[in-house]
Amino acid sequence: MTKKQARTIRISNAGFTLLEIMVTVVIIAILAMIAMPMYSNYITKSKARSAGADLVALGLVIESLYQRNLSYPVPAVNPTVSTAKTQEYASAWQPAETDTFDYTANAAATSYTLTATGKGRNAGCNLTLTNKNIRTISGGSGCGGLSSW
């Protein structure tokens, strides 16, 4: 006589419980709540720094024109009223931050003041540069907390 052996079926408990998944989701949510504002502030600050670099580049173009003529060129409409008019005034200048800043120039034969005014994400952020390399910034949170440039 042959005996039939009973077959045992093993059920493995592979996978995660609902509690483990919920704990993981909560941890990810907490990390996201901390990281997103920091990242947003970083982007705002980097755009303000880029606008400052645009102003310095514009200043270099105007100083180059000064070296050729021994006076600062005066724009047709003084001060310029938009970034496009500022680009007409200093045609060799190409700004990087036209989406978040408007650039204007106010010039006389012996001096100039360049201004970057924030819009959108950088609303309220104002950067200025003069021919004497005096740099000012105002706007606090509009500049991402940047206090100097």
C-alpha cells in the first residue's frame, strides 16, 4: 500500500502592510513640505543674481561706448521705458532674465543709472547700478532674501 503524502502549501507573506506604506507616505510628505519652499526661494534668489549680472553686462556695454565717445550715450527716450528700448539703446547687450525682470536705463552725458525691476516671481525686487558702481537692492522676499549683489 502506498500512502499519499499530504502536500503542504506555503503561503509567503511578501509585501508591505498598509501601516508601513502610510508611514512612508507621511515621511515623504514632511520632506516635501520642507524642501519645496527652500527650492522656490533658491530659484527666486538665483533669478535676482542673474538680473544683477545682466545689469553689470549692460554697464560694461555703456562703459565701452563711453570709451569711444568720451561721454555716455543718451537714449532717445530717457529713461528707457522697457527692456526692448534698453536693448535698442545698448544694442550689444543681451539680457538673460527677460521673463522675470524689466530693465531700464537713465543716462546723461556724465552719468547713468541702470535699473532691473522684478515681475512675476520676483515682483517687488529692484536692483540698481550707477556709473560709479554703486549697487543697491530692495525687495526682500521678492529677491529671495538677497541683501546685496
